[in-house]
Amino acid sequence: MRVDPYSQLLPLSAYCRDCGHERDVNPANVPLPADTPVPEIGKKMKCSQCGSRAVETKPELYPGGIIAMRARWRS
């Protein structure tokens, strides 16, 4: 999947494979060309918690993002 103007309505899910930190990312805030494949975006990112470059990105498929989904599970 590639980031294009239509997919910018959906956030990306970024997951650090080293520490497990997860974050939703707005594709409009990613300073890469619009045709960058979504999995390639993670290769250019660094985890804000541990500093690792082992970040995996996928299209966010849950309403409100992964963080909101996990909060719903906990309640």
C-alpha cells in the first residue's frame, strides 16, 4: 500500500519491534514523497521511547487508532 491523498484520511500504525511502543501517525506529517510505500515509512522512523530504528508501519484499520482501540478493550 502506498501513501496517497486518499489514504491520508487514515492514520498509520507505527510499532517498535524492540520495546513494543505503539503510536498512530498522521501520514500528512510524514516528510516523505506521497508515493512512498507504507512499509518503507517505518524504515525511516525512530522510536520516540527507546530510539530503535526497528519500526514497523501499517495502515491503521481501527476507528480512532490503535491507542483508542486498546483503551476500549481495557474498559
